[in-house]
Amino acid sequence: MKLIGPFKQIITLAHLPLRGKLSDEQLEVISDGGILVNGDKIQKVGNFENLKSENQNIEIETVEGEQIVLPAFVDSHTHICFGGNRANDFAMRNAGKTYLEIAESGGGIWSSVQHTRNASEDELLKTLLERINILLDLGITTIEVKSGYGLDLENELKMLRIIKTAQAQTRATLVPTCLSAHLKPRDFEGTNVEYLNYILNEILPKVKEENLADRVDIFIEKSAFQPDESKEFLLKTKDLGFHITVHADQFTPGSSRIAVEVGAQSADHLEATVDEDIEFLAQSNTVATALPGASLGLGEKFSPARKLLDAGAILAIASDWNPGSAPMGNLITQASILATYEKLTTAEVLAGLTFRSAFALGLEDRGRLEKDWKADFVTYRTDNFQNILYNQGSLKAETVFIDGVKVK
Ligand code: NIG
Ligand code: FE
């Protein structure tokens, strides 16, 4: 056992409900606290001096100066395994070009597919690990990573194998997701349904055989896959034993309803979700995930986070870091900005970045500082937790712990 502290404040996020709105008065804040760690789990959180006298002769890892600590963050939606860059898309969008014009002039998802297919495995692994380290520096220790820039058997497996190799080289937890249903690739000769069947018959059995992912994602949108074909696909992936998540309601409403109907772990984006579908999400265990980085990257409106919380939904906040719609990658900046536009309390934002986003990944062992939870936490050199969102991402994490071990 090991005692870490003293901390000026410990924000435990203990006892907060999984769903619905939260006030900051509900936050448990322990002053002059310590964290007792047993192996990779938290044994006890409490007053540092009390823990010290209750546990004599144990190792003490002293925290220098004034620091606060909270559960490490969970980014439940990223596309950080990719080749190339889409700065030109960004510039063209800002110059007024439409999605279609950009795609026609060689940009869009298809251009990232070509760059990813052409990139060497070493290059993809190197840049993936660099992005993981950028997220780790922000205090994000659990990171979902999607495929979806390969879009054929060989290249989807290449991406997922690289994610698996990266897992062996980082202490962060990576959660791989198969997004072969990102778009029907231009070189596939056949209909959408034929491509979805190709995923079901050729790609997913291999993914399963090599244990590369147990989650499947699909982009349901006019420009990608249509509601009916997507629903059928998702039900079949479920029969194959995969968990489901959906890119839903990004530009047109309707697909978050499908996510709920098929029992998806999460419905992500939701910028275009209409009021009745907010109610539908709120009645379900499908986590509603806001992706403010995509709104900022595209200049689109934010997901209706306030309404979702008021209706009682489980709201997570994730980065969607990808080369196209969300190139920034700074989840803390994005969540802070979402809070100002959507009027979210600090408690709601912190919950959405921790135990609620962990739940979206089916992980119920992390995101709170309490007994038997995973000892992943992030510290800041400041005297008050409000400074984290107030500084909109410019207050850097001081240290990051994974399984009770300092990694940054
Ligand atoms: O989550 N919406 C679909 N997929 C991504 C964008 C991917 C890309 O543009 O490369 C998203 O925003
Ligand atoms: Fe995405």
C-alpha cells in the first residue's frame, strides 16, 4: 500500500448519479486529502494526516506544493489512428466551400482513407503513440480509438492491429472500435447494403478471431449509411456478439433513435437531435455523447447538452479527434467551451469526462476516486478545482497517475 498526498483538494466524484443534471454542491471536495492506493486500486480517500496515522510504516509519495486531484479523464470517441492531414479541407471550409465540393476536390474522409492506406505501419504506430501521449499529458488515461480509414479487409485489420500494438506500448487503456462502416469506399463495387454485408461476412469475423475489437460503430447520415440498412447491420453485429456505438444525428436527425432501439452503448454527435429524440435518449441507457471538437472544427452548433441533462440522459463529452471534423484534440478546452455555450455546471462537465464517458465504453471501474476503483488520477498545480474549466484548457495537468503509478 502507498499513501499519496497531501492534496489541497480531492474532487472524488463519488456518489454522483449516472444520469441527469448535477449541481456543484453535489461535488464531494476533500481538503488536505490523501489517496491510499493498494496495487492498481484505490483503498481509501480521506484526510491525509488521518490516513497517515491509521497506516503507519507504509510508503508515502509526497506531493510538493499546492495541488488538487481528480479522477483521470476518459475520451470515449476518437479517430486518432490516421495518416496525412486535412488542413486544406479546413481552409476550404472556412473559405465557404461545401462538404460536397471539398469531397469532389479530393478532400473528405476518402482522402484520409488514401493517406492511411498508403502510410507504413511504423508511421501509423508512431503518430498514434504521439497522439496518445498528447492525450495522456492532458490527464486522459482511457482512450477509445476507431478504425474507419482503412475501409477494406486488409486496411481495417492493419489499423486495428496497430491499435493493439500501441496498447502494448502505453500504460493508457485503449478501447478499439471497428468503424469499417464509416463510408462505402469509392473502390467498392456494389451497394451500401453489399458493403455492409462485406463487413459482416469478411471483416468482423477476422476482427473477432484476432480479438482486435469488441465494439462496432457506424456513421448513419445521408452522405454515409441510411437508417434502415444501418439498423439491420447493427442488429446483425449484435448477434455476432459486438457492442454497438453510433455516429448519430450529426447533420440530420433520426439516427439516435436507432441507437436506442438497438441498445447501443452510446449515440455520439447529436448536433441535430430533435426534442422528442432527446426524451427517447433520456429514457435509455444509451449514453448521449457530445463532441464539441467537431462543432468547433466544422463551425456547426453544439449538441444540446443542457436539454439532454435536464431530460435525464447520461451525458458524456468526448473529443472526436480526427483529421477532418475535429483536428484540435484538446478535450479539456472543448469541454470548457461546451460548458459556456450550453450552461453546464462544473460537476456536469467533470462527470461527462470521467465516470459517464467510462460507462459509454462499458467500463464501470474508473472515473471516481473511491474504494476499489482504478487508481487513475490527474493533478493540477492550483488551489481550486474551478480553475480547470475557467482556464479553458490552458491550465496544464501537473502529474498523471495510472494504476497508482505516476506516468507523467
Ligand atoms: O466523427 N462523422 C463522421 N466521422 C467523423 C469525421 C471523420 C472525418 O472527417 O475524417 C466525425 O466527425
Ligand atoms: Fe467521430
